[in-house]
Amino acid sequence: MSVLAKAPSLRSIDYKQWIPDLRLGLQNLLAHRLRTSLTMLGMIFGVAAVVSMLSIGAGARQKVMALIEQMGVRNLIIEAKETTEWQAHQKIRKISPGLTLQDFRIIRDDVGDILASTPRKRFSPSKTIPKSQQDPPVVYGVNPQYAEVSGLHLIQGRFFSQEEESRADAVCILGTAAKSSLFGAANPIDQYVKLNEQWFRVVGVVSPQLSSKAEIAGIPTEDLNNIVYMPLNAALLRLEDNYSDVRDEIDGIYLHLRDNVDIPHVAQVVRAILDSTHHAAGDFSVIVPSELLAEQKRTERLFNAVMVAIASISLLVGGIGIMNIMLASILERTREIGVRRAVGARQFDIIRQFVVEATMISFVGGSFGIVFGFMMSRLIAWLAGWSTIVTISSIVLAFVVSITVGLIFGIYPAMKAARLDPVEAIHCE
């Protein structure tokens, strides 16, 4: 039989009235260790599911949002939609010249809120000296303002100057992966690298950047650390494009806008300019990182709601388990309840006793669930190579929901126990 306890004082309710119930609840739960443990499993797995699922989502969202922020929330990016298929290229060329330096000059002259801007031309060299130990780097031909527009930081050397751009000097800056692939641990500054048939002097090394393995809003997948930056004029004059017959004159334009500018409105102006010069060929895309960031935040809120809803199913199952054990406990402790009522316990005292026990199950189960969820998120990160982040908000949310579930599913059995007739309960075997 379960341990009996004296009824608490019938005077005003204070914290002292809860102490006997906590002690009695702990004794009753320990008296049925196996049943209590099995009931807690539902809460443990439910809380662990909430914590681990939110950690996976938080890790993925943080990386995507960091990539979008790296693009520059005050920037506009124009990407050419190029094709290597001759027939498709010819069809487009009948109505549009493709993205050109003339487009860049028109946009720069007509849009008055631009602080910095640069065109971009990509090249893929077929050979390098020193020989690349990994995939050959991609060449970016850009203007000196690219460093400001893209927020590049140099860990060695410098970026090229406007004079070097005007003279088409054979200088270049390496990304960290390109530096490691070409020169290893050696200092590359003032060393030379041969791209196709041209030698370029290394004048700087860029700090590491985030890269995406999947396309984001029309921006192609690319290792941003495996890039060689050089003056646009030098790239156009010194390097040959293997697909020059089917490529645009330039393949990208970056615009850095002033503060307090209506970026979506500027984006509409840029689209209108390009639609006019390209005759609505649809061979370009205008990417607005600030809009992507806002959309990502909206998606984050929806994703959190969906993940919590899915994981809460496990907590619901755990709550049903708590209700079952409380109802079974009432049948086993009917005589105990009758004795407590006979010596002066009120219905509220009986309700409080069973609610305390249900809450204790939820509290302990939630605590173990948080630890288990943290371990699951680390295990997933290790096995799948994903980025997972266990946030304080996910822990608090899972814990509060587990306690709430315990209270909700403990109230009905508690009220049922409180309604038992004391005389019949005492005579119950």
C-alpha cells in the first residue's frame, strides 16, 4: 500500500502546504520505480525530439542567414542567366545582347543611390602553375570596389588599386582555399601563379568566407574560398574564355547602396533598365539580399512552429501516459484517499497531491529529455556532418511544454480522485 501522509493545514494556502505533498509524491513514485520510469520515457523522448529538431533547424538557418548577410543587406546583385547550348544562346541573342559593360555603365549613371559598384567576369583556367592540389580556382575579374561591396577582409597583403585596374596589371589576390591549393603553407605574397598562359603576381590573400553547397536565390554554387581575384581589364585582356562564343560580356554586377534607401524600389528600377536594354529576354536575375533575409526570417518562424507541432506529438503521447498512470494510481490508492478525506483533507488537497506527482514526472522527464536531446543533436552533427545549435529558447520551450503537459493531463485524474466518496473509499479493498 502507498505511504500515508497527514493532511496539510486547513488554513490559508502557502508554500508550506506543498512540502508534505512533494515528499508524499516522491515516496509514491519511488515505490513504483518501473512504472514511473516507463511513464517518464514519453516525456523524455518528447522533449528530446523538440530540442534536437529545433537544433537541426537552428543550425541550418544560421548558416543560410549568415550566407545571405555575407552577400550584403545593402547590396543588389545582378546575375546573368548564361547557357552553353548554342541553339538556346542564338535564340536569346536575337533579342538581347546579354549582360554587358554598357549595362553596368547605364545602371551606374541612372541610379543615384549607389556608393560602390563593380562588374564581374568569371573565368575557369584549364591549367595552373603551381599545379593546383584540389579543384582549379575560379578567376573573378572585378573592379577594386569589389572588396568594399562584398565586405572582403585581407589576412595578408592588399587588394589591387584603381591604377592597376586601369593599366590591366597582372596582379591577383587569392582566396584561402586557392592559396592552400597552390602554395600550401608557404607565403604567396610577391610569388607568381600561372593561369592558362599568363603569369600573375600575388599581392594579397582574402580571409575565409562562408560557402553554400546549394544554389541560393539564383546564385550558383561556388566555393568562395577557391577564387582568384584580379583586375577586370587584366582578366578580359589576358585570359581566354573557353566558351566566349556563348557567354555574356560580363556575368555579374554588384551594387552597394546608400543607407536609408528603399532597396526594393531600386531593384525595380534596375530591372526596368535591364528589361529595356534586353528587350524583356529574361536572361538575367536581380537578387536582393535584404528581401532574402526577411523571407528567411519568416520561414524560420514557420519552420519553428511546424517542428514544435510535430515534436509535440511525442509530448502528447507522454501526457497520455501520465494520465494513465495517475488513473491507475487512483484505483490503487482509493483507501488512502478515503483516509485523508476522513481526517480533514479537502478536495483541493487531494487535487494538489496528484497534480504534484504528475508535475514531478514531467519535471524529471523534461530534465532528462533536455540532456538526451542535446546528446542527440551532437550525435546527428557528428554522423551527418550537419551544423546543429542547441539554443536556450528551444530548451525553455521544450521544458515549459513538458511541465504544461504534465499539469494538463494530471488535472483530470486529480479531480476524479478528489470526487471519491470518503466512506466508500475507506471500505474499498
